[in-house]
Amino acid sequence: IYNSWKETNYSTQWCYENYIQVRSMKRARDIRDQLKGLLERVEIEVSSNLNELDSIRKSIVAGFFPHTAKLQKNGSYRTAKHPQTVHIHPASGLSQVLPRWVVYHQLVLTSKEYMRQVTELKPEWLIEIAPHYYQLKDVEDATSKKMPKTSG
């Protein structure tokens, strides 16, 4: 979206035609410019690789590792460390996708507790990125554990 907006020379009209908030796009541009300036100041080459989405998602997980949740069978999510039932906000692009594991920026309470700014993660990243916070038992798939048979 950003690159398409840039190709129009940051057109306000383009934003209106595509139902995108101009203010949000200008903020994104300001943040990109600020990050570029910081990289130049510490002499890191600015590069981009669209195939490196996992690296971007890992960096988000590194910053928000306490904010993770796992999909439950009923379609809700359960936060990983301090169990709480949460849901992906309906305005999110992932609300219809329902990834198995997510990291989120914030929780908002309306009729339900909703996660905002959500992205998918791989659970093994949690142990890799935050071993001081997560243990294997925190990210193991409960369905892979054998349940003892009960006699009836």
C-alpha cells in the first residue's frame, strides 16, 4: 500500500479513492524517514527484501513477546503466559483467518477483550527470542499430548 501511495507522489486523492486514511499514511512516511535517518547515522545500509517477512515478524515478537495468544477450538484465543480469553478485533485482516498463534500490540475491552495490531507467529520463535520468559511447556501443542484413558 505504501509503495502504491509513493508512486502517486503521496497523493491525498489516491488515499480517498482507496479508502485509506491520509493521516495514517503520512505517519508511516514520517516513521520510515526517521528509521532511515537513524540507519544512516549509524552507517547501516538501507535494504529491503520482501521475502524476509519472517525477520520482520520476529522483530515484532522480540518487542512484544509477553503479548502472545494461541487459538482455541471455539475460535477464541487464550493468552500464553497469564491465561485470559481474547479475540482478534473484527476490523483486523486476520479476524477471518484465525492463525494458530498470534502476537498483538494491545488489548481493548468492549463487548469482549479484543487484540489489536495482530500478526501471526511461529511458537518456536518464543523460545528462541525470549527463553527467559517462555519454556517449551508454554508453547507445546496440547493436542499432541496423550490424554489418559478413563474407564467408564
